Amino acid sequence: MSKPILNPNLEGFYENPDYRYYVLHGGRASGKTYHTAGFCVYMAANYTVKFLCVRQFQNRLSDSVMSTIVECIDIAGLQDEFVVLANEIRHKTTGSNFTFLGINRNLNEIKGMTGVEVLWIEEAEGLTEEQWRVIMPTIRAENSKIFIVFNPRLATDFVYKKFVVNPPNDCIVRQVNYPDNPYLSSTMLRVINEAKEYDDDFDHVYLGQPKDDDESAIIKRSHVMAAIDGHLKLGIEPLGTRRIGFDVADSGEDDCAMVEAYGSVNLWSDMWHSKDDQLLKSCTRVWTRARIENSLIIYDAIGVGATSGAKFNELNNGSKLKIEHQKFFAGGKVAKPEHQYNRSGIKNKDYFSNIKAQAWYLIADRFRNTFNAVTNKQEFNNDEMIFIDSKMPNLAILIDELCTPLQDYDNNGRIKVESKKDLAKRGISSPNIADAFVMANLSSDMRKRSFFG
């Protein structure tokens, strides 16, 4: 039999038996998909293998890799060995078969499949952590393999972090781009060379570099990265009050979180799991830290957190040192409703849906100012910027959570922060530590005075 055309630059990649996960990532025109399809055809013709080929969205078979597999069969001259059906490909002799499904619509069907020996996830950049938790245990046949192929999108995407930044031990990863594709046509090469001259996204599109910034995100990742130790770069000393933002877990899956700030510098954080009936225990944890640092506590006064003030009062009653605590009502009305937002000509009450959106956007403004101060040498007052100490615990989680929520709009066209429900639809957990960060950095007019107890 003829062997399908494979990329010699990827020779031996899929053949290595020591791994469960095989990850190809990179830019357009790199030949990742064709090499994977060719190798799968070769396996199907020589061994009995049950393949499941999935992608995030597949409304019809033409959306799948089915046509690429058929093309590889034709190139190898193996048309007589395979049967191509409406939604399946089978090898007449080995009994190997290919099934094609969309993850978004068929997650439960994928979950119920058995005997899959090779899972091929194409365009895997959109795979969510929640979907992965469902899919991964399904591929449990002896010596089963998972092929993951994608063009990176954002540095914060689950697949990029899981399989490129910090891959499992049983994972082989290879970046492949257009220079690695020996079958690239001269026409496509001209297109790429032209793009190199004028396309600002060239490195992202053709060299597979993930973007730091999601243009729909409220806070840009590049701005947050500039803020890490930005105070040291600018020679700024922390000045002002010490504050702890405390985000209370709303459900059994949520985590509690606190972030400690000193002036415009965020120094420390903590995260822990807590049940609804353990509020006093969580409040004690926060109150104890506040006593050590002589910090003001700002807490989420919605849902489970509504009675946190009473718990802090209990703790204050038994102590000589009284810790002040203040409330933040995320769904409440905006502060300074008649003032214009950021010289936009639009009043705060007409710009923001609630005070949570206002708080997030004001934090985003301070991050942008910090970015411009650090990278463009623009000058701002200390309290117009915001910084993060690089030694802060949970820093990587904080960075991701700050850069995750997208801007949304209410029915009156006012800006709001992407809801936890909508985040869950994207397979993203509640941004607990980011919410604590925002509370730690609220201006005084955005929080309500509580009691010392």
C-alpha cells in the first residue's frame, strides 16, 4: 500500500509510544491538520483502531476533518480500502472506523462512547476546562491516545495553559509553523510574505503566538503584566491605608479569597474552600490577618457574605483591637451618579449598569495608566495607578481571573461585567480572587461603612 504524505519535519511525532497526549500547535498553513489526518489514515489501514474526531462546533459534516481524511486517503491511493459513509469512514479489512462529532452539541454523546482508542481534537483552542473534565475520562481504552491540534488564541485559554505552558508528564508538545511545511504552495507563501509587511497580527496568525489581550475583556492582560513590580520600576513606595478585600464563597464549588493592598500596591492573597455553614471560620481567617497587618476589611455583602459584618463584630467584641469592616454591594447603584465617566461626556449612572461594573472599569483604567507609565513613560499620580508585588501568593490565578471577565450590556445599553452564569457557560469558574482584588482597591465612596463592634 502507499503511505499517505506526511510532513518529514514531524517524522516520529505520533509514533512515540511513551505518551498519551500529542499536541501540535502553531500558526496557519503549517500542515498540522494534514499531517494528523495522514497519520490517522496510515494507522487505520494497518491496525484496528476506533477514532473519534471532534471539534468545538460542528453543525454539519463539512465542518469536520472528514474531508481532510478523505483527501489523504485519495492521495495515498487507498480509495478501494475504505468505505466513506454519510457520517463515518471505515476500513474494509482492519475494521478501523472514524466518527465525527461537535463537542458543543454532543458532549453527552461523547461522554457515553466506549472503546475509543484515538481521540483527535481539532481546533482545540476553544475547549473549556469543564468540557475536558467530561471528555478525558471517556478515553480510557488500553494505550488510548489523544491528539490535540490547534492555533493558539489567548495565553489565558485553558488548552494553551494545560498543554503548552504546563503540560502533563505523559504529553509530547511540538510547535509547527509555515516554515516547517514542505508542501506549502508558492501562492500561499506569497500571501504570507505580504502579510508579514502589513499585518500587525502576523506573529499570532502565522507564527502561532497567543495573544495576551482579549479585546472584549474589561482588563487587558498586557496592562496587568506591566503592573507586576511596576512600583519598583517607577520607584514608588506604598502609601496610604492597608485594606483586605474579602470575597465570600457563594456555593459549594466556590472558593473564598482575600487580597491585601497597601496604598496602590497589592501585596498578598489567600484562597481556601469553605462551605456555607463555615462563614465564621472564614471571617476569623480574614479578621486574624487584618489584626496582624492592622488592615481595614472590605467584604462582599451579597448572598452568603451578607452576615459577615455580624461575624466580624463577634470577633471584635472579644478583642481589644477593633478591626473596621466595610460593605460592598456589587449589584448596587453607581457612586457619583451625576459625574461623567472618564471625560466621556456620559454620566456614571448612564454608563454603568451597577457599581460592580463601575469598580471593574475604574480598576481597568488604573491598570492602563500603569501600563502607560511603565512602557511609555507617561506620568500619573500614585493613586491613579495600581501595582502587584511579584511575590504575591496565587499570582498566576489572579492574573488569569483579572483578564477573564468580558464586558456585557444590560437592556438599557449600560455596561456590566460578564455574569458568573455566563462565565460558567464558557467553562470558567467564578473569579473569586479577582473580585477580592477589586474590593481591596475600591475608592472610599464605593463602599459603605460598617461597625467596629
